[in-house]
Amino acid sequence: MARSIVVYGGGGHGRVVIEALRAAGEFTPVAVLDPGLEGAVDGVPVRGGDDAPAALRAAGVQAAAIGVGSVGDPTVRRRLHAAILAAGFALPPIVHPRACVAAGSSLAPGCFVAAGAVVGPGARLGECAMVNSNAVVDHDCVLGAFVHIAPGAALSGGVVVGDDAHVGTGAAVMQGVRIGAGAVVGVGAAVVADVPDGAVAVGVPARCEPR
């Protein structure tokens, strides 16, 4: 029997999370918490008010998911993470059934792996890391906490990505490269050398500049 789950955030990424939850069947989304919305998100009722998390916990809901994607400010997702834990919810990893996740990989609490994504053997995903649609995180890659690998990005084997970093849509990262904490890799960039903490890497081949 599917367990109930609440989704924090009802924008575009929230809808992606809801679809993945329904497709996987392990959890049933029963509420969306988003102060900017009313009504329902893809049939899931929006709950408002500061008392909503406590009411949901009292009703037996034990799990939550972050439904906010990378918005250029990783502190947004970190604040939601803190609010979820403070409310007493667990943060299970969520994997779309059309993703390919190797048995030898590991996913920390709160991870999200979208449809079409590939996570290779030995890959390790940190807390609340996201591997978005059709992205590839190949063997032995390590993603830090709150990392976002955007749709269609490809990390070759052994890439290390620091906490809060963002790898943009369609970017390609050569094997063994390290992308620093808080760094941003631009859309379509080809990364062939390490990216320092907090830097922005853009172009083909990618060149780094401070943020």
C-alpha cells in the first residue's frame, strides 16, 4: 500500500516530482505546501497556513519531498530541507521508474532522480541532490549535498561535484574533473578541467570566471 507524502513547492519541479511519485507508486502525494498557490496542482490539493505541516503529521503523513528546483540560490532548497525536518517529516529518495539507477550506487535522503536519467555503478548522490531528466551521472561520480544536474547534462566517470553546485542543461563534464562547491556550469558547456569553488564555467571548452 502506497504511503502518503507531502510536496513542498508546487511549481514546475513540483509537478515533475508529483509525476515521478505517481509513476513509482511507493508514495501517494496528498498535499502541496506552497504559500503562492491556491486550489490544486495536478490534482493534489494545496494546503496553506503555518499549521499545515503539523496538521498533516497529526493525520499520519510521515514523508515529504522538496518540489522546488534549482533557482540560482541553493539556500532556498536548504531552507525547505530545514523546515521539513523541523516538522518531523522523513525525506526519502525518489526515483522515477524510467530512470536507470545501478544497484551499486547510493542515494542519500531527499535525492531525486528523474525520468530517463542514468546513475552508474559506484556513483554516490549526496543529500537532496537532483539528477534531472535524461541526465547521466556515470560510474564512481560523487555529488555533494543539494547539487543539481540539469536535464541532458552528462558527467563521465569519476567526476566530483561539490555541495550546492549546478551543472546546466546539456553540459558535458570530462572524466575525473572536479566541480567546486557552489560552482555553476553553463548550458551546453564542455568542462575539461577542474572548476574552482564558486566559479562559473561557460563555453566550449569551458572557461571559468568568478561569480
